[in-house]
Amino acid sequence: MGERDDYKFLKIKDAISAINQKVNLIGVVIELGFPKTTRGTDFFCSVKIVDESYPKPGIPVNFFMAHMENLPTVGSPGDIIQLSRVVMKTHNDGVYALFNKKFSSFALYEGKNGEDFLPYQCSLFRPRDHDSKFIAGMRKWLVDFHVDEGVNTFSFLREMREGQHANLVCKILHVCEIAKNEWMALVWDGTDSPPISINTNPEHKMDEQLPLQLEPSPPLSRDLLRTFPTVGTILRVIIDKVNQKHVLHLLNTGEWVKFISILCEVHAGLWCGVLTPFTKLRYLSNEDHFVLACQRYLYVCLYNTYFKYKCN
């Protein structure tokens, strides 16, 4: 495939029929997984992309690289990725694109708010004059694009079960370091987590005192706590050393995110979410119908609380 062929981008809806063929794609990253090692010597990660022809459900793109730093590091869900000479494959009745480290190439660009046309990361890729045309077109489409997954693809915090994985849609309230190489994100969706059964055996009362918080000492400032919602549980999401490099920059305060396959656990009597090698992050806009419903619910609860206070 020559350089001229690199401008022949296939729409995703056409690419899914080009099985075992090398194709060029350009799409929006709506979901990303964390890098992990393979059974061999390579490193692996997967992202899911969409375009105007195939906005739902999108297709996975699987990357295998000899070094972890060569894997794509997506700056933010909603960024644009340009792929050249990836091979379309099938697995379990699904279609995905395979990035071959020997001849495939990629370039990552900022999403709809990007101001230039230079990739912030690329591999085996040479920027070309006409790239700006494709990136500009994708950014224009992104302005009105919203991921529509339906209401059956996630769970509320109130539906968590200890030891089980869940898909949670939450708002990022705060991110902080709680120990060396260990971080924690505080997230919220407006609902109350399930009650926890706590051992109240008097013989162990002194030895197993439960903390009131998992945050570092001194506790979070009062000014910060005042910015948190007064309705619903605030869930602690633990981010270990392995994942912090790949996830911290994606957890921006005030934004909404979907954690796919996050492990729900109880630590010291408090609910926590734990990121595992199989956890993924999914793009979610502030205009999503679920996000708007959560915000309306919060406003209603605050209004009712204020009304009761005034009446008393």
C-alpha cells in the first residue's frame, strides 16, 4: 500500500466487511483499556472507536507492542485516532482491527476542542498536509455527537455487590494521593450504596476499630468537602501504582466517566471501587441523558431539603 493509498480511509461500517484486509481508519476513541502484558513478551491494550457511519457500538482496535511506552496513550476519551494499515479480524462473531507493530501506524489528536492538527503521539507515522482535512471533519462531527448506550448497560452505586464487577457511571469529585504510589478518586452518582454488615463482637472491638475515612491525615479540607453533593454516597476508587500512569490524567474533576468492569469491595467498613487489568474507561459527555437525570435528581433533593428546613 503506497502513500497515496493512506488517504483512502474506509468508514467503519465498510471496514467491518473487509475481513483480513489492511485498511486505514479515522475515528473517535470512546473507550480505552489499561495496558497489560501478554503471555509472550509483548504489551497489549485496546481502544474502541466510532465514526459518523458507525456511532454505535463502535469497534475495538487491539494493539501489540514490544515496549509499553509505544502503546497509544490516549489523552482523553473523545480524542481522535488515525490508523494506517490495520488488519480487520473476527473473534466470537465480533469484528475488530488489529494493529501490527511491523507495518501498522497510528496518530493521536486532540478531540473537538483541539486547536491544531499535529498529533500528540504517533508511531511509524509521518504527518501530511492533508491530514488536517480529515481531523477537522471529525471534530466538526464530534460537536453534536453523544454516546447513546441505553439504561441497561450500567449499574447504580445502590446496586453494588461485594466481590462483583460492575459498570458504574459516576462524576469525578476529587482525586488525591493517599499513600506513596497509591491514589484515590472520589466519585458520585446520586444514589446511596447498599448497607454493610459490620462485626460488632465486643471481644474484637478494641483491636478492629473501623476508620471514619480512608483519606490521608490531615483529612480533606472543609472548603473541599463543601463542594461535594449532600445527597448520595461518595465512592472511593483505589488506583494502584500499576494503573496510575494510565488513568490519573483521564480522571478530571467535574467530568463524568463510565467505569466498565470495576471491582466492588469493602475496605474497613467502607465501599470502594478497585481498578483491575480488565477495567476500562468510557467516554461520557455532560449532555448524556443519564448525567442530566442525575443532576436533576440532585436539584430536586436539594430543593426538598431546603423546603423542609424553611417549613420547620
